[in-house]
Amino acid sequence: MLSIIDETAGGTGGAASPEQRASATCLASVLNAQWQALAPPCQRLLCAAPVPRDAPKGKPIFEYSDEALQVNILALLRYAGKAACDTVTGGDDLSTSLLQLAGACCREGQLACLFSVSVLAQNEARARTHIMPVFGDICQAAFAHVQAGRSEHDLVSFLELISSLAASLGDELFQSAQLETLLRLCTMALAVAETDVLKPVLAFLLKLVMWRSPALTPQIVQEIIQPVLLNFHKWPRIWGAQIFKLFSAFIERHEAIFVPLAASPSLPCVAGLPPGERAIAQKAFQGLRGPRLRAFLGDLGAVARSENSADVLHAYGVEG
């Protein structure tokens, strides 16, 4: 069954083709009919043991093992989320069932199935009607996960969810009562220099910082900018384009807040520099824009990670 679903599921971007809608409708019909029998064992198996790191996004594994069972369950739930988005009929019931299973797993401390909810969240109507009413409970589960001292990497499925919600709902998400909790969780995640963690966090923060609303107060903006400044130099160089986009958004929308924070001599990325290079870096944050800013951010990060010498920063001490 999973092999057939894998072939017909299609991508998650753009409108579904007639063939994909037909496939989604058939799958939704089967899952809705069998959900009461499927959900309890799926929940037990997902919560019985830690889920492997790559399992939430993994393709089906056609062998018998504990890991394969969890991977296959999570794959089925992802396909269920996509089917609920594309089906002609039965989408409401399937969405409700998927959220109920995800909520039950979250209450037991298992967040992996939230990746399937992030697929569902790509549909604006499903996100608004089915996810947002229970989003507070999901946030509480994610925060309890962190408070219990568990790995930030286990938050990836939750972070993918908030990234999808930011893309599909935007203002509705940012105006929700959960924004403070989301910022706290993102701040914790920014300290983790791993691609799976950073990708959804940076996408979420970029959407938030570009939000045009009086509700985006200077205090909230500072709470976004400060942890980015404290951590960006630790992120792999492949994140250069995303870092530049985020810094450009800070400057475009919130320059009066960004510049004083970026010019602080206590920032980890400049604190260890010799005095001359530190002064160059502080002035660069204040004055560089465009491609030279992008190049500077990359070089500053490389210096902070001991991948290059501080001499490279001299190139940014000359105007122009």
C-alpha cells in the first residue's frame, strides 16, 4: 500500500493535478474508513521508543524492524496530510483524525508526527480550520519537551509546522497568543548549527520580521535580532544566502534597532577580534549593504569559526 501511495502522492507545491486529486480522494476514503483501527497501534508504536532523527521525512522501508515500523507510520501520516489537502471529499474528517492522533502523541512527548501536520498546514483552509484551534496545545507540548531537557533536534517537526503556518497564514499566526512561546522556542533553536533545525526557523523569522503590523513591537524585533546576532557566526557557510536575506530584512525594516545591537563590542562574532579588526567589523555592520554585506557576513563567520584569519576583514575597512 505504501509503495502505491509513494508513487501517486506527488509534490507538495502548487495545485494538485486531476490525477493527484483522484488519488488523494481514494486514499482519504480508505484512511477514513480504517482510521479507528489504524490510529491506536500507530500511536503506541510511535510513542514506544525514540524516533530516529531522519524518520519524520523518511521514505517507506520495506523490511521488518522497529525503526522501519516508525518510519512507515510517519510516511503514511505524511501522505494522509497531503491527501487531506487535495481530496475532493473526506478532507475534513481526515484532517480532524490526523490532528487528534498528533495531539495524543504530543501529550506523550512524541513530536515526530507533527511533520505530517506541517504538510496539512500548507493548505490555508486546513491550517485555519483544523490546526489553529489546537495550536496552543501543540505549542505547550513543544515547550514542555524543551523544559524536560530533550534535544532541540526533536523539535524539527514542530519547527517545520510553524514555518508552514507562517507561509500559509502569516498574520493569523503572528497575531496568535502563541507568538511569545514561538519566539522562545526559535531562540533556543538558533543556537543549534544544524540544517534541519535552522531551515524552518530562519524561514519563520524572515516572514515575521517582514510583517507589517503595529503588533510587531520594538521589543519583539529586538528579541528576534539579538539571538540571530549571537549565533549566526556558528552556522555553516552554506547558510550565507539565508543569513544575508535575514540581515537585509533587519536593515530594511528595523535599521534603528538593528544597527546599535550589531555594533555592540560584546557580540561573540567580534569580541575575540583584535581591536583594529573589531572596529572594522562594527563599522561594516553600520555601513555595508548589498553584495558587500553578504560577503562580509560570510567572512566574519569564517573568522569566528577559525576557518580564516582576521586579516580578511581588512577588505571591508575601505569605503566603496
